[in-house]
Amino acid sequence: MPLNDTQLRNFKPKEKLYKRADGHGLYIQVNPNGSKHWYRKYSFQGKETRASYSRYPQISLADARKMRDADIALLARDINPNAVRQDKKEAQNIDNSFEVIARRWHSTQKKWSANHAARVLKRMETELFPKIGKRNITDLKTKDLLNPIKKVIDRGTFDVASRLGQYINCIMRYAVQSGIIDYNPAQDMAGAIPTSNTVHRPALPLEKVPELLHRIDEFGGRKLTKLAVKLTLLIYIRSSELRFARWSEINFEKKLWTIPAKRKPIEGVKFSHRGTKMRDDSHLVPLSNQAISILREIRKISEEYEFIFIGAHSPQKPMSENTINKALRSMGYDTKTEVCGHGFRTMAYSALLESELWSPEALELQMSHKERNTVKAAYSHKAQFLKQRRNILQWWADYLDYIVTTPATPDEYVRINDGKYPSIK
């Protein structure tokens, strides 16, 4: 008697595997572990063999019968169905090998810089392709994808391992989106790749910020350096965003700094093309009253030049990438363990979070962090939260002014100035 779906669902595992026939050689095999697999027994040129049709319920009863009928048609033409399947699998191994799909995914990344694209490809060629490059992507399981990464983890290069994990996840997701596979097994690698060598930039606890402000005021070095340190603390942008800044980016009337995705390169100045870190859009920085005041002072020093923060030895070049940290060291700080210029971002973000005044979206935008949810990003990008971000930057500047003479936590400062800074949450 032919099988039906109710029977198939209700077949329970036993100590030994057993089979139930559907007809014309097709049968289901129920294994002791509970898995159910379709097979078809047939004879070709006098030799008995069987065809494997994969598992139930991935292959339904109706689909298994269609595969059986297709095999019967092939046998009628004296063609071995298993040979046809093997030829197809070998063809797929060439067209759908991990390396082929990985290179295809790599070629779609049009927003990458040439240097970054070359680095990614080199890592894949060195670490991934020799291990799993020739494997059919449809056959790869989570453990297969983890194997090359484990070799990198064993070397202790956790950052590279983490990046390789990201590449594999993107490649497998691309394969799903391209209809090559139905499920991304790289999703199940989460938690298997350690990140123990991640280096966090040192930042002062908020209670030590007043002391930092006093040390900045007493700094006896170059005036432009002192102003650069002050401005970095106020607007907490990245080093390259600050160093390569041009006067054309500042709108004093609108109190707004627009950092472009990419700047005009200047001959002889390495990396002068660098703009925002995300490279796909400009970053808007509302300027507090204090920031505007500092920029007016800087304008007296470098207004006639293209760079805002001109170098100590040549006004045609920007200040050194070590300027901020060198100044902090001269103030008595260890920039590897206590605080560095990049740590200003952590300090500002911590205070703003503690204030509980601002929406996470506005804070993330002001940090110039890229929204990972692409749907959400489409809306937040348009909204820009600019009014709220103006309040954020002004609140931070006013808070710094206040704690110079009167130590206060962010939430204490909020209570003292209740209603002065309208929040939108």
C-alpha cells in the first residue's frame, strides 16, 4: 500500500533501522536516531543498486515520488539515474565551490577602498581557500566553516579570526540570497570565536575629568595643540576626522561641521583624503558655543591655510597623528593605560548615557557609528536627529564647564538643570 503523510509523520524510531515501501522501489528508511531518509531500489544493466533522495521532511512524499518517476523515465532510455546525479554534483562542485562564491561576493563590495578589498581577498586566499575553497558550498556545515578559523585561533590572532568569521557569514548569507543554499550555517558560529585580544582605548572615569580639565588649562605647549585637545574633548570626533579637517567644512553661521565621506587629497600629504570612518556618508557635528569659541581662536592661527590644524613644522601639512597623545603624556598621563585622545569618545558617551536624556539613535549618530539594521538605518539617516544632537553637544560642553569648579555626576547635573536641555527619547 502506498504511504501517506500521516504515516510518515508517525513513524517512530526503533532499536534497529526499518523500512516502509511506497511503491515502484521507493521506500522510507527510519533510523534509530529518528531521522528518516528516502531511497529507491532499482536495477541497471543487471546490477541492483539504490538511489538516495535525501531526508524527510526536507523532501516531501510528493517530491520523492517525482524523483522516482524521473528516474524511471531515465532507466527507460537506458540511462543510470545515479550517474546523472553524480555528474550534476561534480558540476556544482565547480560552479558552487566556496572559493567561487566567495570571490563572487567579494566582487560585489563596490564601496570598499582598493586597499581594503585587497586585504580581505589576501586573508581569504591565505586562511580560507586552502582549507575549504574547493568544497561545494551546499555541503558545508558549521563545523566545516569553523575549521579554518580554529587554526587562526590556535595561533592567538583573535582579531584575524573574528574578521574571517565575518567574511564567512557574509559569503554564506550571499549564497542564501543568491538561491544557492537555503540556510546560512555560519549563523551558528556565534560564540565560537574568542575576542580576548580586543584592545579597548583607555579612558578616564568621569570623576577624574575635572582634573583633566585643569591639566589642559595649565598645558604650556603649543597653543594650537592645546586648542586641539580642548576641541577634541568637546566634540569627541576621531583623530583623522580632526587632523585632516579643512576650513571649508565649518559653517559658523549654522554652527555646524560637515565632515565629508572623503576629502580632496593633497599632494604629498599621506592619508589626506580620509573623511568619516564609515566612508559612505558625511558626518554632521553640531558645534556648541564653546566649540565655536575655540574654532574662532584657531582661525586666528591658521585661517589662511587649508588645514585647520596645521603642522608644527609646515603649515601646508596637518598636525601629527601623535599630537593629542603627546600632549596628554606631557600632562602626566599614561596614554596606554590611563587616557588617550580616542578615549575622549568613551568618556563623553558614558556621561551622555548616564544623563538618560537622549535617545540611543541620536547618541549613536553623534558617535558616527554605522547602524547595522539596514531598514532602521534608512530612516535614521534621513532623520539625522539634528536638533537633539545640538542639545547633546551643548549639554556635554556645559557639563564640562560646570564640573571644573563643582564636581557632579551626569545625573546630578541633570537634576540641577532640570528642563534646560529638552530631550527627545
